[in-house]
Amino acid sequence: MNIKSTFIYGVLLGVLGIILFSSKAVMVKLAYKYNIDALSMLLLRMFFAFPFYVVIAAYYSRKDTKVTITKKDRFWLVFFGFVGYYLASYFDFVGLTYIKASLERIILFVYPTIVLLFNKWFLRQQITKHQKLAILITYLGILITFGSEVQLSGNNTYLGGFLVLLSALTYASYLVGSGWLIPKFGVMRFTAYAMLVSCLCVFIHYLIFSRVDVYNYPWQVYMLGLGIAIFATVIPSFLVSISIKMISSSNFAVIAGVGPISTIILAVLCLDEQLTLVQILGTAVVIFGIALISKNKSK
């Protein structure tokens, strides 16, 4: 396979992975129609995904790594699994009980700007004028979209938007902090271990705090939970990893703009969500801002 073909296949795999990831919010909103709470829905997702990551972790743990892994490395892996997958997922699922799937994806999509800010504050990496302009454009788009939704859906939108923003913050912190661990463990093994930590955190959270019987929901809820686990969690995590390896993370960041668009289309088709012209404008502004950041990274 030549370089051009590799790039094309990498782009196609990346787009498919992004679309599958984006379907999560839509499937969660479909499940909420059956009066399931956010923690129970998250439990089903992790319960069905757990066996896949056990197998993946067992397979890749047999492969030797050239870098010595210390106790400190393992501690940080557990920490970032807790923050990046458990907390981020929990905030996201709870936030989706208050806002539309399309708005959730738009807010989550600002995480590249948060990564830039974290890199400046904690790693002392400078933000260029180009990046500052892109950040301003991105958050202007969020304000346009968010303000229009508040007028339509009421003040609960503030709470939902805040929780989804917390999800973006925790995920961004995971991306910034785990970058130096991934070369030590390898992408596949690090992802599997971090997901297993997240699964265990969700199981413990449910056992301690939940009083809901998770066995009495309609069969559609379990099918949606299985679908989220396989098609919106496990499969896209591999597709995205392969895509990044084939086309680089900078190029992948550019095509990630498909995420909000695919979520909006799926939400309109499956959830009958309606978007105003103002919200469409705000979405376009957000995508444009992120594209500027991604283009600058690529350069």
C-alpha cells in the first residue's frame, strides 16, 4: 500500500471512528426515554465493554515494552483512567439528561482549546496569536449556540452545559497528562488499562450510591447499552488509534470536525431534535475555530 492509499484509508477509518463515537450521545438520549438514570446507563455501557478490554489488556500485557514501567507510572495510569474516562463519562451522561445530544457534542468539541490552555498553565507552552484567535472564535460559537438553546429549553440548559463542560475539562486533562505515559505502555495497552480502571470506578460508584435495580428495564435499554459499549466505545477506540497511526494526530484533529456534524444529523433523524438558524451558525463558528487550531498544529 503506497503513501497516498494509506492516507486515504486512514482518513476513512478516522471518519468512521468519529461518527461511531458521536452516536453515543444519541443512543444515550434514546435510552433516557425509558426513564433510566445516568449512573445505571453508564453502568450498562461499562459492563458490556468490560470483557472486551479485559481480553485486550491480557493480550497486550504479554508483549514486552522497551521502557521500564515504575510504580509511579502505574499510579498515574490509574489516576488518568479515573479522571479521563470515569469522571469525563459520568459528567457527560448526567449532562445529557438536561441538554440535547447536538449541543452536548458541540460543547465537548472545545476540548482542543482546553488542551492548549492546560499546556500553557502547567507545561509553560506558549499560545500563539493564531491560536488565541481560534480560541476566541470557538467560544464565541459556543455562546451563540448555548444562548439560543437556553431560550428554547430553559435554565436546566445551564446545568447540563456546565456538566458537559466539566466532561471536556476532565478529558482534556487526561490528554495533557497521559501523553508521557502512552509511549511507555503503548497505545492499545494504555487505553485498555485506563478503560478497565474506569469500569471498576463505575462499578464501585453504582454499588455504593445507587438504589436502582438495573435488572428491570425494557430490553431496548440493554440493547442500547450493548450498542454504546461496542459501537460507540470499543470499535471506535481502535479505529481512532489506527487512524492516528496512519495519518498522524494533527491530520486526525482536522477531520474530527465531522463529530458535531454527524451528531447533529443523527439527533435530527433519530431524536427529532430541531436546530435553529442561530444554532447552525454557532456550530459552524465552533467548527471553524477548532479547524484553525488543528491547521496551526499541523503546520
